[in-house]
Amino acid sequence: MCNMFTGIVERTLRIASVSDGTGFVRLNLAAEWTDVKHGDSIAINGVCLTVAEITPPLLGFDVIPETLSKTNLGLLRAGDLVNVERALRAGDRMDGHFVQGHVDGTARLVAQKGDDEKWRLTVQPPMALLKFVTPKGSVCIDGVSLTVASLERDRFDVALIPTTLKLTTLGSRPIGWPFNFEADVLAKTIVSWLERQREDLSPN
């Protein structure tokens, strides 16, 4: 079972290699961490994965077909950069929002604009997931905790500060890139509860 994350990316790391296993794909990250152990939970582009092998300086992760089909991890190749965050520990500061690392789906990048000082992305998730997105609410995009800047019928905008542009891959993704999208767990809980209440009150 995965732990919790904050959506505050620690760094970007390169994919050292990608190989096929029996019923999974092995992703090897070129990591410099010396305090990581087998079984630790690490979010890669917002997807909670478990350390399966440690061969310094590589960390190996096994990704099953279901995860590959619902995320952008299947697009990764050797040399690609990914956003990485280790799981929260007791006593850690909570700077982003609660992120589970359980991606709800992919959200396509449909527009981007900005300069060195600010950047704005327009993202289009599946319509079924838009009910969890609210203006000024939290979302997680490729592992990065962001605030919704504006919301339209089928898409929403997020604004990136220079620090986010520097420490993550968000500003370098091409139009059409399928961001891993995780809606705020609190929003999902509230909406799901309200929908169940409405169903219970509906006449049979």
C-alpha cells in the first residue's frame, strides 16, 4: 500500500533504461539517494511506485499493464526526465496538498503560453473527471501540486511559477502531452458522497 505525497517535487531524474519483464515493465531511474530501501514508495510523474531493486546508482520499479494503460509511464524512454517525490514521513511539513499517487487518468495539454517569469498551461482531462475540479482548488499534474487558475466547460488552466518551471518538467512538455492527472482526494470524497446521497433519495 502506497503512502501519501504532497505534490512538491523534490527533483527531476533521468530514466536510465526501460525493459520488459514478465507481466510488467521495469523502469530504472538514475538516482543519487543513499537512504532509499526496498519497498519504499516513490512517486514518478505522480504515480506511486514501489522500489523493487537497488543497484547503485539505479533504482528499479516494476510497472504493471493497468498502470501503463492509465498513465504516461508507458511513453517514457531512456534519457527522459521525470518528476520524483519520496513519500511523506512522520513530522514532514505539508507544503502542497494530500496526493495519493493514484492517477485518475491522463489530461491532455492543449495550450501553453508565457515567458521566463510566468507560464500558463491549459489542460483537458476526461469529462468524467472535471466534476472534481474547482476554481482555486488543488490538482496534481505529473506529480506537481497546482492550483486551478481558471475553469471552462471541458478544460482548466494552471499557472506555473519560475521555481516550478525550474524544478519540474511541466514547462517542457509538447502540446498533446498526456499529463498524469490526480484530482484532489477531498473533492473526490465530497462529490462521491453527494452522488450517493442523491441516489439514495431518488425514487425507485
